[in-house]
Amino acid sequence: MRYSAQMQRNLTSSVLVAAFVVSFIASAPAQGPAGGRGQGAAGAPAVEGQGQGRAGGRGGRGMTPSEIRSVPAETKAAKYADPSWKAPRTPWGHPDLQGEFSSDDMRGVPMSRPPAQGDRESLTPEEFLQRARGDEANKFSSVNTETFLRNEYGIRTFGYSSLVIDPADGRQPAVTPAERARRAAQPERGTFSNVVLAGFDNFSLYDRCISRGVPGSVTPVLYGNGVRFVQSPTEVVMTYEMIHESRVIHLGTPPQAPAHASWTGFSVGRWDGDTLVVETTTFNERTATSQNLKLTEWFTRVDPDMVEYKYRVDDPGVYTAPYTVRMMLTTQPNYYVMEYSCHEGNSAVEMGLKGERAYERSVEEAKAKGLPIPERMPRNMDVYSGRAAGPVREIGFDR
């Protein structure tokens, strides 16, 4: 487990041991609060309705949306309410992106659009109410009935039908036959699978606190979705909360591109009006689709509390066509990007390796005594807690 900023916000060290245990029996994120009809936990009113989970799937019962969640949040952005609105400026005159934001408000928006919604980029009023009810229930559950590790949700609901906005159907293009073959040949890795954890190479980059890649580090997952922007006249620096990487975007005349690939690539940016346009290449293929990936990003401050973020993935050896994603990075109450302390709090690698060494010893002991070889039990997430947890929900940590 990793002691993230979220954990530091919500807990003291005196409850960490107890949290290890209860985190694996927490409610599923799309479920409404306990009690179903009538009054939910802590007296919160629950209403009938289908909630929506992180990937847009249908969940449990919803709750009456809060006032801030009652209308699509994008319609409240200053730039959309007043097209003449201008982003604040730095002392040297550049648009000011600086601040601490999160993609938590995007957790109810699916990456690819459900086919029934066709080319619609926005939900109908009925669809939006359904999502808002689910988001409200998920937020309530994460604060009141789950634990610090399981989930963190934002305070707003957006009316986007999908994160993908191009192609027009809002769906990620298919991968090429060559890429399908490459993926099939790749060994399974990570503590969220049942692969044998015999050595370091059996762990994912996430397990090892190395990287979630770009743009993966800002894609909304269970928790740790914060990002901090800091600017100078010649650089913009993005610090991602989870895995605590800082990525430098070079402005103006950039330094010579490195000869070697890296986890987050080499980024060069320029200002186009109020929008920062960034092109990134020279990726390490383990954190991107391939070393040939060209990633183009657009960052636009559209409100004091919102940065519109778009990115385009162009990798013809992997996808049959380019595609573009849009999300809104937003402020959250009392949200601070703090030290993630990933290595310091990482028990997954240690427990995984210790567990495999213990199993190997048990096999040797059984052989020496002429006994049957011990069964290797499914692991799931017990490397984090020492107990089995059942099926693992989608969380996006598969690299």
C-alpha cells in the first residue's frame, strides 16, 4: 500500500492498521448508501435510481444530487457562460494555469461512449440526472461507509457522454492486429493479477512506484488523481499526485531532445492564445502505447476552478486511427497535492516476494516428507493486507 496525499488528509497513523483490514470489505463504489430506501447512513436521504460507476456502468441506488451537482458542471464554467472571459495572467504575461486540481469529477464519465448514444457528446437531462444520482451516492459512500484506500470522488457531475470526443462516435479505435499479437505475447504482471510474484519483473510499474505514464497519470482512478501546475517564463511543470512524478514542459526554444526514451517523454509547449499546446515524443514503450507515440495536449483555463484538458493519441502502429480525449481538471474542497511517499509505504512488493518464498519453502518441505504439493491459492489483492479480497474491480493500474 502507498501512503498518498489522500490518506494523509483523512487519517492519522493510529487508524492505519485497522484500515488495512476494512479496506477490503468496503462497499462497491457504484452502490448507494446502506439502507436502500428511505434514510441512508447518517440520515442521508436515498432515492430510487441507477447509479453510474467510474466506467459509466450501472450501479446501485442513487441519491438526490446536491445543489452543485444538480446541473452539468461544464455549463457553469466561466469561459462557457461568458466567451469573453480571460484567464488570469502570470507576472510575465502568460495565461496562469497554476494551482492544484484533480480529475475526480471525471470518475462518472466513461472513456468510450455507449453505442446507444451515437454521436452525442452530451447526456440528455434524464441521463444526466441518472449519473448525478449515482455520483452523489458514490461520494456519500466513499466518505461515510468506505475507507481511505478505496475511493475518492469529486463534488461535481459533468454531462459529457464520454471522455473520447474524436472520432465522432466517442469510442477508442481498435488496436491493430500487430498490437493485439504483441499484447498477447506479453507476460502478465502485477499484484492485481494472479501471476506468480517470483521476482521484480513480475510486478507492474505501478506496484514498483515507477510511473503511471502520460497521459495515464491524470486518468481518474480510485484515488490520488491530483495534479499541481507550476510555471516559469520558460517551463510549465506538472506534478502528479500518484507516484509523485514531476513532468517538465519546455517553452520557447527547447533544449536538445534526449537520445534516450523516458517514462514521461520529452515535452515541448507553446501558447496559442489562452491555450498551452504541448507535443510529447521519445516515450519509453512501457508507459505509452509504443515508442512511436506522438501525444498532443491542450490545456486551457476556462474558470478559476477548472482547466480543460484535451489530448490526442497518434500511434499508427498501435491504433487503427488517432483519437482525442477531453476531461476537466477541477479544484476540490481542501484538496492538496502532498507527498505520496510511494516507496516508503509500499508493502506490495515486499509482501508479494515474501509470500512466494514462503510457498517455495512449503513445496520443498512437502517434497521432503513425501506429501502432496500444496495448492497455490488465488492471490487477488492479499499482498496488501494478508487476506483474500475477492474479485478486483477495474482501477486502471495494469501497466
